[in-house]
Amino acid sequence: MTRSFKQGFRKASYLAGLGILGLAFTGCVSQDQYKAVKLDRDQLAERLAQADSERNSAKAESDLLKKELDQLQGGGTTKEAMLANLTTQNVELQKQLDEINRKYTAALQGQNSLGAGPLPQQVTNALNEFAQANSDIVDFNAHTGAVKFRSDVTFASGDATLTSRAKEVISRFSQILNSSQCSGFELIVAGHTDNARVSSTATLAKGHKDNWYLSAHRAISVSEALQSDGVGPQRIGATGYAEFRPVADNSSDTGRAANRRVEVLILPNTVRSSVARADMAPSAGSPSRVTRTPAKAAVPFNKDSVEAPTKPLFNK
């Protein structure tokens, strides 16, 4: 309420009081005149109360806005700290990505990061028997230490969720990985796709923005299955290479089927840390994608299968 309004109210009240007093002295006050003057006074009192209420509401709203403004202005330091922290994390994740890429390339060349020899003969024998017993889904390369899962059999058609058959095979594979001869070795799980572009609306809605995401999602599915079967997460690095590391020509159905794969590379050197566990979002232009293998159950990811053949075709 403004000061002028209060002064006006006091003056009106004063004049109304004088009017009543004057009428009383003259002895000519009628009941109707008295009621009219009283009504005016009551209306003025009501207006005063309403003005006080509006003033209090305005003050409360002003105080709230000021508090929010102070919080926003004071958040500058917090935002800067978060940005600095994210920048540091990004640098560290890039180092981890480079390390996984280096190990992956070396492993495919028949080497490992510490210059050690091939896998122990007992492990190699076990993996050869394992691959022969599951030749419909698995191929093993003793020279590189790579166990290759064929995506068209490992995952349901148009999906990156592991089939029951794949889970059974991975469970047997995990027993070998957890054996005393192999339990200390590092693992790199690498997903690959063919060059068919992800275009299905349903596929895109499930998180497959492109083949980078698809290859990483399939690697995550295999990584989580390994963890569910007791393989330590500190041993595992999961990465996706999309269509950029083909093993066959994408011009044929057979070649594209061969390129759709998830490789598990066994590096015969003892795990020193959890460096291989990284969490990096895909970004354009990167040579690969690295993703953490979380402890929770894998979220189903679906492959765009519109352009893919329905029958599993694979060339070694």
C-alpha cells in the first residue's frame, strides 16, 4: 500500500467521523444516512486489507525471484568446476581409447602389449576344442588369440540381444577364460558391422544412431554376458569399430555376413589395472568407440536388419 493511499484513507475516515459527529450534534441523523456513512467506512477498510494482501504477495514473489537469481549467479563457479572435471575425464578416456586401439592392433598382428609369446598351449587346445564344438557360431584364431562370434547367429535377427544359444556358448567360453591358465589375461571385446547404413526408424529409436553405436552395443552385450558368467570386469575392454575394419568384401551377402562379428581378443599378459574399462560416447571421426561394461543387465539393442540377409553366412 502506498503512503498517499493510506493518507487518503485516514482523511476519508476523519471526514466520515466528522460527518457522523455533525449529524449527531444537529440531531438530524437518519438511520439511512448513518448506514451509508458506515458502509463507506467499511469499504475503505476492505480496500486497505486487500492492498496489504497484495503487497505481501508481491514481496514474497520478489523474494523468491531474488533467491533464484542469487542461486543462478552463484552457480558460475560450480559450472566451471564441472566443465573442468569433464575436460579432465575426456582426456583420460581418450588415453584409454588409444591404449585399447594399440592393444587391439597388436593382437591382430599376433603380438601383445608386453611382447609375450602366444597363448599357453593348454589354453589354445581348450579354445580349439571349444570352437570345433560350436562351429556354427564361433571361430578361433590361435595365431592372434581371437575368438570370433558371428553376429547373425549370436544375436536374434534384427536385434543385438544375445540368443539363448549364444548365452550357452559364452558360458562355456567363460569357463575357459576363468581357468587357472587364463584367468589373469586381458580381454578386448570388439564389435564390427557391415557397411549397410542404419536407416530403420525403429532401429534409430532404440539407440542405434549409426554403425558406431551398433557395433559398440553388440560388444557390450557380449561383455556383460562374460561378466554374468564370472569374468572379472577389470579384465574387459569393450570397443566398436563400425564397418571400418572389414575382413571381407562388402559387395556380397557372404562378405557382409563375415564382417558382422564380435571378436574377443585374449591378450596373454597379466591385468595390471582397470585401464581397459572406459566409457566414451561416440563422436564423429574417431577411429573406434569405447564403452564401459556395466554391472547391470544389458539393455536390448536392435540391429537394423532391413538390408541384411536372413540366413547366417560366414567366411573365415
